[in-house]
Amino acid sequence: MSEEAVIAAIATELEIAPDAVLLEGEFDKDYGIDSLDYVRLVMAVEVAAGVRIEDKAAAKARNVGDLLRLARESPPAG
């Protein structure tokens, strides 16, 4: 998994520069995304990382760091 590719995918979905993506940035408070936007964000991370993140695990992620950790720990898509 390329962490840079995942950060780039997150930045694209959030419509911000990649260097503005903060690991501790919370999706609702810092980035103002709703649940539908979050689903799209998780899907973009899955594609960028080539993994499948479980829905229950994704629902518990509160910030970018959590989502990156899930991407690293998730099995390859297939």
C-alpha cells in the first residue's frame, strides 16, 4: 500500500491539497463531511490502497490516521 496514494485519494475526496490532510483531522469536525461523503471517502481509500475495509471497522474510524491504519491492516481486495 502506498500511503502517499491514499493521502492523495483522501485529499481529492475532501477537495483539499494533500499537504493539508492531517492524521489527527476528524472527518466531521475538521473536514465537515457527512455520512454519504464518508462512504465515498472510504471507497476511494480502498481503491487507492487496493484493500477491502470492513464496514464495521470503517464506521469506527474518526480521523485520517484511523482510516490509514485500517487500510494498512485490511486484506487485499479481490
